[in-house]
Amino acid sequence: KFVFRPLRRFTAIEAASGLVLFAATVVALVWANSAWSDSYFDLWHTELELSIGSFHIGGEAHPLTLEAFVNDALMAVFFFVVGLEIKRELVTGQLRDPRAAALPAIAAIGGMVVPAALYFAFNAGTDASGGWGIPMATDIAFALGAISLLGKRIPRQLRIFLLTLAIVDDIGAILVIAFFYTEHVSTGWLATAAVLLVSVGVLRMLRVWYIPLYVVLGCGLWLATFESGLHATIAGVVLGLVTPAKPIQSEQEARAWAEWLREKGDEVFSVDVRFAAFHMRESVSVAERIETALHPLTSFVIIPVFALANAGVPLGGGVIGDAASSAVTWGVVAGLVLGKTVGVFTFTWCATKLGLGSLPPQLRLSHLLGVASISGVGFTVSLFVTSLSFENQQLIDQAKIGILGASALACVLGLSILWWASRGPQTNARPAGEVDYGTGKVNELLGEREPLGVG
């Protein structure tokens, strides 16, 4: 009941942002291989120093480059939105119902375990073995953007399956980063982060919703996490998970305020509309409001900037040849293209045979094979894990080439399978009895035909 409209809005944003992300990737590759390539690397290697009184981040003792700032600070905002998305799904979305979430969750586990195992098989016993987390991720923006090219030929349930799979995939990636890509931890800073997190929890219990206060505490939590040795993006995820995802007012109360406005008829004034709208907005949770506000920022600014900073791989000087003979590159390609397809499809098929879940009636095994293949489009988090896995620039470049090549191949293969599976007349009609509520609920109650957003 509370799933389809939020997912439709989310899908629309991610599909559009996939094109922006693709454009940023192309610009990065062209720039890094042009006559102005030095300016590209000089820009992202520019050293920064942030000062708060006598406290310094960066400088000679701990150099902080512009690329590191993008990866550690801006990406924390992205992971904050991921945390909000996970919290909303756990409270009011697909992940709330264990039976509905079981099948895509099992598919996601297969899509993480098999790619990691394939990569490790290629690189076991070498210095590059630590990169096993690289092919585990599915890029939501690219994957949903790709299947949107097929329009209404793709059943709605397939998009929801892919989106839920990607959300569980994000949870897995966050756990991998937290537990396997953290080397040294400062207990003092970690204790500071814990105190700040408890403070956020206390304010929630006291029902204090003064946003600037949370912004200050959030920045402090990010700083403490950054200095503790944990990757700073973990702070963003944790903040997202503790954000309230249940609305203060019920849907029935919101409808009562809408009815009150209708009953006033010609006597309604602007102050009445603002008053009623305020109360109806309280039927939309804080997490959903913040997610709606930040999604355009992360989708159209932060992620493209991340791609611009990380996708620029120099392809001259024998780099392509080295990558073609590199176990790192082939491990990534095998993991994303073969591992994702086999893992997602096989785990899902086995789960249906064991009675752990069932495919929606609109989906066939050919649809499942196509979405399993397109889940191999790993980009944002794969590049992110690459930066955590290696210090050797040659290994980083080889992994990036593998990610770019494998993502393109998985996209073409997945779209081809889905096009073949979706031949003939298709329908995305909503099943009888299914109600479409969500982010646009307030506008629907006021009689608007299209959701205008709640902020």
C-alpha cells in the first residue's frame, strides 16, 4: 500500500540520474586521456586543509586531496540517503514484510557471494586478493536507468524486484566496508562518535525535530568517525538508520484535515490551507521528507562528481594491454558479468523451489535472467571499494577498467535478455484492489493529480 508511489518517484529520479552519471563518466575518461590530462589529475590531487579553530583536517601531517574529500565527505551524504532509503524500506516498504522481501534478499546474497568468490579465485594468494568486495555491488542509478530504456515493456514488479535487490545489496556493501576495509581504529574518537550517536537518540526520544541541531551533531559524528579510522561514510549510513521513518500523524488524520478544507468551501482562506497542509505533511515521515529533498542533490550532483573524480583512467602507455592480462581486471569482469548473473538467478530459482518465496505472476524466468544480468552493472560502490582495496595505482587502474568494461557488457547483455523476454504486448496495469499511496499522499488528499513533493 505504501510502496508503489515512493518507488515510482525514486525510480524516476534514478533513471534520469543514470544519464547524468554516464555523461560524467564519459567526460572523466575523455579528460583523463586528452591533451589536458595533467589538469585532470592535478585538480583531483589538489591538497586541502580544513580548520576549525586549532583543529586541522589535512595539511602536511595528514594530506587531504580533493578526490579524498569527494570520497570521504560528499559520499557520506550519499550513504546518508542510502541509510534513509533502507530505514524507510524496513519500516514501511518492501523490507517490512519478510515474505515479500525474502526472494530479492536471497537474490542479493547470491549476487554478492558468487562474484566475490569468482574474484578471489582469480586472485587468491596475491596482493590483489583483498579486492574481493569490488564486484559485489549493483549500481541502482545505472541499472534502473538502463531498464527504463525498455519503457512499459518492463513489468512494474520487475523494477521493484531490482530495486529491493539493490537495497539489500547496499546493506551488504556497507557491512563489508565497515568490517573488512577498516584497518586501525582510535577508541577515543570511536567513543566520541558513540556519544554523539546516543545524543541523537535522546533527542529523538524527546521528540526534538530542530534540523540545525541535527546538522551540527551529524557533522560532529562524521568528523569523529573520520578520525576514528572507520570510513567516514559509515556515519552517514548510521544517521540515516536512526532518522524517524514513522509519521507523527496517521493517514486517517490527514484525510480528516483534507475533508475539513473541502467542507469550508468558498470560505477557505490561504491561512487555512497552510494550517491544514502543515498537519497533513506530518503524515509523511521525517526520513521520507529528507530523502525526497536530498535525492536530487545526491543523484544529480554528488554521484556525478564522484564519477568525474574516480572514473578518469589513463588508457594509453600500455594500460589496456596490462589490464587485458591482469587477474584483477578479469576477476572483476568475471564477478560482475558471470558472478552476478549466476548468483542472482541460481539463488532465486533455488529459493522458489524450496518454497522460501515465489516470483510475482507477471514475471517469468527469462525476466529473472535479464535482471540478474543487469545487476552486474556495478559502478559507484564498486569504484568506491576499489579506492579502499588498493594503494597501488596500477591495480586501481586495472580494477577500474574491469568495472567500466564489465558494467557496459552486463548492461548490453541484460537489456538484450529483457527485450527478448518482453516481446509482445505488455501491461503495467495495477492489480485489482492494489492502492497506490506514498510520497504524493498529501497532494492526492488535496485533489492534485500528480505528486508535487513534500518538503
